[in-house]
Amino acid sequence: MFRLRLPAALVFTAASFSVSIIAPAAEISQGAMLSNSCAACHGTDGNSPGAIPTLHGKSADFIERALKGFRSGERESTVMGRHATGYSDEEIALIADYFAGLK
């Protein structure tokens, strides 16, 4: 069996170099994280590029009522009902607050 041995100094140098080039991640809110999946259809930051409704600038109350309506089936949809069923009330509020807070 062949074993490759690297000098300890080389291993430590490589490890310290890889750590130093990693930039710290920006802090992202839970609402922003949850809303990332909305971008596929509703556009980046809720600015829809087409026929799908824009969420950017809508009130938190409007978005929260819409998502809960999709989730319960009170509001008809082709896709949104399936998306909304995956969110708790708390997560829906976080998503609604995120979009309402965009300027």
C-alpha cells in the first residue's frame, strides 16, 4: 500500500491559507432566507419580471392573509397551495414581514 505523507508545515500552511481566504458570511434574517424560494417565480426581492404577482411593496397583512388562504385552500391556486402548506404561521409572518420591509 502506498501512503503519501505531507510535511506537517505544508499541511498547516495550506489549512491556514484556506481559512484566511474565506470571507465572513453576511448576516441574513430568517425571513430573508425563507423568502429565497419565492424568487424563482416572484423575482428577486419579490419584483416579478412577468405575469406572476409582485410581492415587493405589498403589506405584511396582505401577504400573510394570501399565504394562509393558499394554505387552507380558501384561495385557489395551481402551485401556491403546495408551497404554503410547508410553512408554519410563524414562518408565514416572517416572509410577510420581509417583503413588506423592502424599499
